[in-house]
Amino acid sequence: MKNYDTLINDLAPRKFGRRGTIWVFLLVLVIIAGVIAYIDQIRKGLVVTNLRDYALWGIYISNFVFFVATSFVGSATVAVLRLTKNKWRTPVVRIAEIITLASIIMAGFTIVLDMGRPDRLMNLFIHARLQSPITWDVIIIPTSIVLSFLMLYFPLLPDLKVLKKAFAKSRPGLSKWYGKFGLNWSGSKKQKAIQQKSIKIIAVMAIPVGIMLQTIDAWLFSTTYRVGWDSTNMGAYFISGAFVAGLGALITVVFVIRYVRKLEHYITEYHFDKLGKFLALTCLVYLYFNINEYVIPIFTAPVEEEIHLNALIYGEYAGLFWFSQVVGLLLPLIILLFKAGRKPRAMFIVGLMVVIGSWWKRYVIVTPTLLHPFLPIEGVPESWQHYFPSVHEWLITSATLAMALLIITLFVRYLPVIPIQRTAEEKGYLTKIDKKEES
């Protein structure tokens, strides 16, 4: 019983310390700055941005694609690990579910930021056309949000019961809320059977929904027939890139939580080694699709696509292109091939490289293509022929990233990031009395 109490004490949510309070304060400041910038954008219109007739999709849409890609860590990674019943997943799976929910919520919100008339948002539903990929995006994102929430919530039920009991004396108000959200969970065999069946159904649904979301996202680009996007490779290219971005985000957040909460006994080097091998595999697959996307067209590209590739490889966007390829893909892959590169601190650096590289990769996918239209750009101001985000765009985009981090932070504050009951069962800490109560 002592070991069980120690485990609850280790894994139960805690109040923010000084660092946590400062962190939340900084995130809120960034969000407030973004809200002010967005209000000004609403008042004056998209003229405050550098979006124009040619660069009509800019940092907002690249940020949207990044959020969608990051959310794939729950749709695929978590679902696959749950269905295959890998025991090593226990300390990291809930963190992945939290990242997924935060990312997909912000993906839906980011679409609105790109709209010149957000007051007409309901037109996407009222006047939807089923032949439009945008309509399917509007359908699949709310569906993904619901599935992501259920994927996080259902496995939480046993832990909410534990927290209700653990905080009954020290924090009765919080204990009451845990009880309400726990839905009178008693841990009976019938409840467990329903819970496990529900989790399995959600996991099975999450995989095709996640793949559909990434594919529809790719179709929004490829069906425009634009140079740089006109490829049947785009769906698989987006899916493989989403695996990389999602795992990079997971590894980074896992390391930070492990360090701040001192969970080294629960999230060990073994878990980082497993995640490192998983990320290395996804990087190899993504590298293959990058070769298909950029290397093969060098030998077969028509004039228009050659101009586009030149701008990426040694032109205006060469710096960002090579940064995203080398720092976001090649270097992480090389590091992960060595055992020392799969140690926690090295993995944290790799995760940051992957996340930053993945974000800029989406920018490189979106912007250069728009500046290479079907017809030559003529009779417009010089500024229309180039694009780099305005201060408004940076502030608003930074606010969305800060909001995603704030959602993750609040979940970490009030939920056990490592499943308490499951960990106790795996370690054999449950006493006969505990088992009797559950039955």
C-alpha cells in the first residue's frame, strides 16, 4: 500500500511552482498580443498582412498545416500503440493524446484567422459543396476533435476516481470536480469491459480519420494544379511528414514534463530509445517521399517546375528549404542512428530540431508555389511578387502556438500525465482490497 501511495503522490497533479507561473504568464502575454493584433486585423482587414492576390495563403495556412500534422501523433501513434497493447507506451501515451487534442483544436481555430470575413464562417456549413475538399476539411476537423477528446477522456476515468479520493481532504473543491468528471466510475468488471471496448472502437476510428485529415489537407493543395503542388505524391508525402512532426513534438514535451515533474523513474531512457527508433523509421520514410518530391523532378521537370525548384534549391527560399531538410530531417536521422543519440537530452535536441524544421517546412510548401503562378506576374507592385509575414501575422501566429502550449500546460497541471491506475497494475502495487473494490 505504501508503494501505491507513493505512486499516487508522484503522478498526481501539482500546483505550479515559480517557473510554472512565469511560463503561464509569458504564454498569456503572447496570446494577449495576438488577440490585439487580430482585433486590428478585423477592423482594418487583411491589408495589415502581407497576403496579396498571389500569396493568398501565407503563414496562417502553413501554421494550420503544421497543427494538423502535429495532431497526427495521437491519431496514428497512440491508436496503433493502444491496439497493439505495447506496455512501454504507458508513460507517454497520455502526453501524446494531450498534444493531439491541443493541436487539432488550434488547427480548427487557425483556419478562421485566414478568413477576411470571419463573420461569414457559417457559410462553410450552410453553402457547403461535397465536391470541395474544403468542405471535407470542415467536416473532418470537428470529427477529429471529438475523437481526440474521447481518446483522452475514456482512459482517464479510473484516474479521476483515484484523484477524487486522493484530494478529498487536502483540496475538497478539486476532489468534487474530479468526481463529477469521473462519471461515478467504480471500476466494476462491467464498466471496465465497456471502457476497454469503447477505447478500442475509438482507436480503430482514429486511424482512418487521421489519415483522411492528412490526405484531405494534401488534396487542398494538389487539386489546384499549381506547380509544386500538382503531384499524386502529396497525400503520402503529408502523412509521412505528419508522423515526423508529431513524434518530434511528443519527444520534446515528454522530456520537458519528465524534467520538471522529476519522473525519471517512470519515463526512462528505455522509453526515449523506443521513441527514437520510431522517429528514425518515420524520418527514413519521409526522406524517401522528399526524394520523390524534389530529386526526381530535377530530371523530368518542365520549365515552370524548374523555375520553382530553382527558387527552392538555390534561389530566394534556399535558406529555409535547406534548413528544413538538413536541420529538420537529415541531421535528426543521422543522430538517431546512434544509441547515444537516443538518450533523453540528445532526444530533446532532436525533437526541437524536428519541430522547428517541420514548421518551416510547411512554410516552404505553401509560399513559394503561390509566387510561381500559371501566368507571369505583370503589372503589379514589386512587393506582390514576394512574401514574408507582417508583424500582425507573426503576433497572431505566435499567439496560436502559445495557446496550444497553454492548453497542454493546463492539462498537465490538472491531469495525471502518466496513467496512475494502469501504472499501479503493471507494477503490481494494487492490494487485495483495491482489487476487490474494482470488482
